[in-house]
Amino acid sequence: GVALGAHVNSFYPSKTDYARVDMRLSETGSVHCNITLHDHGCGTVTAFQMIAAEELGLPLNKVAVGEGDTRYTPLDVGCFSSRTTFVQGRATVECARKFKARLADHASRLAGIPADDMVVEEETVHSVSRPEICYTWSQIADQSQQVLKQEVFVSYEYIPDSNPGVAGAHYALVEVDTYTGMTKILDYLAVHDIGQAINREICVAQTQGAVVMGSGAALSEHVITRANGRPCGSLKDYHVINSFEAPTVRVEFIEDGETEGPYGAKSIGEVCHTPVTAAVVGAVNDALDSDMNSIPLSPDVITGYLRERMER
């Protein structure tokens, strides 16, 4: 079975979308990033730590990123629509660039030389024309407070003006036991246009998890409700795909960049779930030469269909 799916990267252009990121320099030379992030187990906080560290030129342990708390972190429109990496990630990159420019400005004022003569690299700020003038980030933080009476702090607001979209193609190979109606997923391949993976392993894992979720929706997950809408039974009757049933999922990424996201990145949030159920259902129909189009295709549904077809 083969299925294609697509999704967006933000609310743009249907709704207003924006993000703000704040960064401040501590006396240890580390940078504290204030971003309204929510990590649902998909490594979002770590990904943003990587984005900030990459642009600032710092090791990961010198970049602090926490989860959002709107009492203290910037206003944000929410962790929806697969927008976090594409929108807030770009805001983080731009804020980091502005932060380095602010570092150079503070160093130039401390040294009494033009800011365009200062270069920020390898946790230092040094003069091009006078190499003996060199500040560590820690020194700049301290002297900015003591001499300039200022903190090294920047805030950047970003408004996206594009939404390139993401797409995935999923391929499922299944085996159906026509006596029991049991379906086994033998092999699975997920190919995604992602722009640029920020944290590759977590993107792969997120896609693999989405395949297990979508396979459960296709084959076993079902809530039977009474006429009044109340469910029958309990969660013990709600059958998810267990680890021993989960297929080996191969994941391939197309990374051509060239988007407004951080380093060309697009989203992998919801799109990795979109094609799964259709691919598995399509594979079952291909195996049985059937046209079933409801889910889940449980053993009862499959054997019932086969029995009815034999009786026709």
C-alpha cells in the first residue's frame, strides 16, 4: 500500500502567526534563551538548544532553554499546526544573530574602537586591527555591568510570511491471514520532505512512533459507543499496537533546505502521522483484492468481509 500526505508549517496565511525570543548573557559566558516552548516528548527543547548553540557558536552546555510558562516567557500563539520549529526556530536564529551584534557593540564600547572592527567567534570577541584586544563572553558580561551599566540582552520578534508545506510518502507491506483475519505489517518505509533535520535521531523516532500510532488506527483501535454517546467497556478493550507487533520502520528524509525555517528546516510534527493509516489500509485491500474503506480493519471486520464475499 502507498499513501501520500501533506501538512502546513504554521498558521500563515489563514491566521496571524508570530514569535518572540529573548536572550541574555550570564556572567559565566552562557546564554539564557527565553522561548515559549512545549516539549511533548519529541525533543523540542533539545532541538532549540541545538539551533541556538549552532548560531551562537557555543557548546550545548552553554545554552539554557526551558519550557514555556506564559507568566514569564514571551507571548506565543501556541504549539499547534506544526509551527514550532519553522516559526520559533527562525526567530531563535535571528535573535542569536542580533545577540552577536550586541556583543560586538558592547565590546567596541569597552575598547573604544568601532563595532565593525570587532569579530565574534569561539566564545570571544576580538579586534581585527588590534588582535591584542580580545574579550571572553564572560568578561563582556561582567564589564558591561560594571562599566557600561547594562546587561547584554536582546529580544527579537518574527512574523512568518511563507508556508512551504511538507509532504510524506509511506509504503506498507502487509500479510493477512484469511482464516483469522489477523494482519501483520512485514515492512514499512516512510519518506519525508523535511527541508533540514535539526535533531535527526529524534525526527526518525518521531516518524517511527507515528507509524505505530497510525497502524493502530488502521488495524485495532476502536471505541464502541452507546446510542447516548457513552463508550462501552473500558480502555482494556482499546487495543493499541504493542511493541512485538510494531513493524521495522525505515525512514528517509529529503533535505533540500531553501525555506525560511532555521537552516532550511520544515516541520515533521503532524505530517508523519498523516499517510500511515491510508497506507496500511491500502496494503490490506491490495492483499485481499478488496475495497474496504472503514477503520479499524480488525480481524472481525476482515473475516466478516471475506465470509460475505464467499456467500455472494
